[in-house]
Amino acid sequence: MTSVLGLAHAVDGCVIGRDFARYDRAYHDKAQRYNDHLGAMAGVLRRFSEYSRTMLASQQLYIYAKWLARYTAYWPRLDDLVARLESSFEETDQSYVARQSSIDGSWGWQYTEFHHKFDATIVRLHELATEKQTPRYPLHFLEPVSTIPKMRAYLEDLLVSDIAATGRNKRDELGSVLCCLAQLCFKPRLRNFTREHVRGIDLEDAYIKAFTDFLDDIQNPETGYWGPWYSSDGTTHRYDDLSYTFHIVSYRKGDVRQWPNIIRTTLDRRNDEYPFGWRSRGQFNNHNNYDVAKIFRHGWSHMSDAQREFAATQMGNMLSWCLNRSMREDGSFVFDELFYNSLESCHYFGVSFLDEVGYFRPRKRFWTDQAFPEAVDIQHRVIARLNEFCPDNPSIIAAKWKAGTDLVAMPKPPLSENGSSRRTVPETDLRPIGWQAAGHGPRRHKFLASADTSARSFKND
């Protein structure tokens, strides 16, 4: 494990921004110009999506370029990627990206970075496990994490970034690799499939234990959170990260240490900016809200009555925002180009949040006994919008699974005078399960666990 000379809770990203400027004094101006240009490219991809056309190669090139712009100061490489991205819009047939590479066994045709290849490959391995098909070629690209010593060394190298020296923030790389390994190790169906059918990684019990030990070793003992570390001026700064914590808690089904600290930290940081807290530019965000709701679900049995009441109020506020600010009347979701890689992923996270809080599945309402009679109509609208996307997109496949749930067989509610059954959900209507009238406290109830049905990590950049 990397020797930690000192720990500092850097909550505002000042170390990251400062050290990028040390590497390249013009960093901030350059990064802004590239991000603005990539925002325009995202608009082009969004228009393809609106016409149900999935540009697989273009999407990979965009993700790659966006990563370079946000996590590195490698401008010549970024210039090359942007040029390739713009040229790719002329490719009418990009289906080749869906085939496995005979060279290294990955599905990341447009990627050269390991974490991108791993992320793209995990999506396909989930599909192959469902289809019960063996990968045609060995996954040679997994060599960096193929054995316990290699895996441990690779993760320890990714854990600490020295941006001033390298011009590279390893946050996204470490997060992606941890997510992919967590799925291989902790998802039973994928783990069993990998052991039996995938050549290129030694996924035995000892490997899983070594990976679990690594996760336990890097958990912050003060906050319970996980996140990347940064070396600057002789000090190692430990950053807490909502996304890291969500994925580890989720894939381990809540079987993690320090639940009291995780719960306290999550509740205390409700007004802080992502990745430290829940907010994005001061506002709610369906991606972060989904992460928080999942953490609350797994941590519900570890909460006090007062914490449950407070958490339920927060989820009620998030649900009200989702239905009345993030969702349009037609069941589509407002796209945030600064947060999502695609229009499809934007819809996936909107649906995922609604599913996680039980809006479409009454049996999943671990936090409230509130009824949502308008949910049936909204569910049909959301599904209708999802049906307008390319049906082969992994985000849309997963979103449809989560949206087409318990309520579909129920009768639609009557329409209001304006022809819509949608209503504003007032925060006071969203009560925690068992919260009694005045003078009565909350009662205990059975903790409801849910399966993680996502086809991939769907982690933002």
C-alpha cells in the first residue's frame, strides 16, 4: 500500500486545479475551450440519439475525448481525438464496435486506455452471461489485473495522482477499474460466468478476497467513504467521493464496514457539490440522487429512527425535484450536457432513481408508505419515450427493465381537468414507513434489499 505521509480532507478541488495549473500555466483556459467544443459534439450525438441512431464508434471517441479534457492536460492527444470524433460522424455503419477484438479480446475498439476497454467489455460480458455464450477470444487486455499481485500493484498505482508532475488525474481510471472488478467479483452470475468461460483473469476465491481487502484498506476511517488520493507538496490528500462509495456499497450489497460513518457523512453532505456531496452546481441531479438512495437502501437497517425520518424527507425532496423539474410532461428527462455522456444515460439515471425509491415498484418503498396514484400514467409516458431510442443501446435496455415493472398491469388513474394525471408531489406527503401521527415515533420494519439490475456501471465522467 502506498505510504501516506499525511491526510487532508480537500473538499473544494483546490489541490486538483492548482496542480494542473502547475503542470501547464494555461491549463484552465485550454480545458475550458476543449470542454466547450466537446459540448457542441455532445449536441451532435444527442441529435443522432433523437433519431434512434446509435453511433457506437462516435460515442466511444466522445467518451475518450471527454476523459482527456477533464482528467488530463494532454492537448496533442486531445486534438487528435477531436479530429477523429468529428470524422466519425460521417460513418454510417458503426456496428463493428459491437464485435470483440481478435487482438486483445476487448470490446473497446476506439479506446487505448485500459479502464475504457474494461468498462466497454464489462457491458458485453453481462450480455454474454445472459445469452450463455462464451467470448470468442481470450481477454488478453486484462493482463494488468490478471493475477493478485498484478491487480494489487495496478490499483495501488492508480490510487494516488501526482498531477503537478504528470498532468493526469487518475480519479476516473481508478473508479472505472474498481467498478469493473467489483462486478466481476461480487455479482454471482457474472463471477460464475467469468470463472467458467472467460480466459484472461484468475478469478478464484483468493483473488476476490485480495480485492475485498484492498477496498477495506482504502476506506476512509473517519468518514466511511472511498475516493481517490492526491500527492501534492509532500502531503497525500484523501478525497471522499460519492460515486466511489455508491458503487462499492452497491456491488457489495451493503456488506461494508463503518456504516455509522457512511450514514453520517452522507446526510451531512447533502448540500455539498459532487463528487464530495449530492449537488451538481447547487442543484439536485438524478445520477447523484440515485447513488444516495441506493446508499440509504443498503444502510436503512443501520440507521436510527431520527436518521430514517431525516433521510426519508430528503428522498421526498429528491423525488419532487425529479418529477417536477427534471422530467418533462411527455415522460422524457432534461439533458444535462455537463454531467451525462449521452441522452440515453440521462434517461437511464432518471428511471433508475424513480425505480430505486419505489416510485414504479410499491414493494421497493423502503422509506415511505406514501401512495403515488399518478405513477402508473407517468410510467407509461416514460416507457413510450424510451421506446423512441435505439433498442440496442445498453442504457436504454437497462432503463426499460427498470421502468417496466409492477405498475404496468394496473389501471391508469383518471385524468385531471387539463388532461394529465401528473401532479406535483409536495414534500409533506412523503412520509417514512411507519411514521405515525403526532405523538408517535417511527416503528421498525423489515429491511428491503434490492437486486442491482444495471447492465453496467453507468458511471459518469
